Amino acid sequence: MTDPEKRILIIDPDGDDSNIMATFLRQQNYAVETGKCLSEAIKKISEGCFNCLIMDVELPEMKGYEAVSILRNIDPKIKVIMTTKRNSKELESKVREQDIYYYFIKSFGKDELKLALNNAFNQ
């Protein structure tokens, strides 16, 4: 049974990555919704209450780190976990400038993501 107090929105243009993450998080009893682009994120965050947003850096409309301020204008309290498949020092610097909660490199494995979410929901 999912916990309605633990609502996560996953925005990732890669449907496979999104489905794998969503399935894993549902097994951890999180309520999860998914989307593929910034416009879906804006719509879903405007309509619903999410505790956490897991968003990929590579969105169709713009870079995920550029979208953080737009989404925070809708919900200033949402915790943002930014994800990427390929990291670089320059990318990581741009992402961390956005005051995100956590920066997740997809190749690190799900246990690290699970730990970050547990910390996010227990603050």
C-alpha cells in the first residue's frame, strides 16, 4: 500500500528509465506519477501535491537544471532530485547551483536513490 504522504513525480524523457525508477519506488511504497517533459511537470505540479520531483537533466524543452526555477515558482517546497546518465564537472556545477536536494547519477544504482529519498521524507 502506498503512502499518500510520500508522493513523487518522475519527469524523464526516457520511458524505460522512468518505468524502471517508478516500479522500484512503488515497491518502496511511494505514490509515483510520471511524465516525459517540462510541460507535463508544470501541469502535474499545478494540479497535485508532490513531496519530491525526480527530474532528468535532458528534457526536450530545456535543460532540467534550467527548469528548476520554473517549477519552484509553482511549488517552492518541492524537493528536487536531478538525474543524469552522463556526468561532468561542468554539468554537476550547473545542477548544484539550483539548490537541488540531491544529484543522482543513474549508473550509481537504486540503493543510493532510495537513501536520498528516505532522507528527503524524514526531514
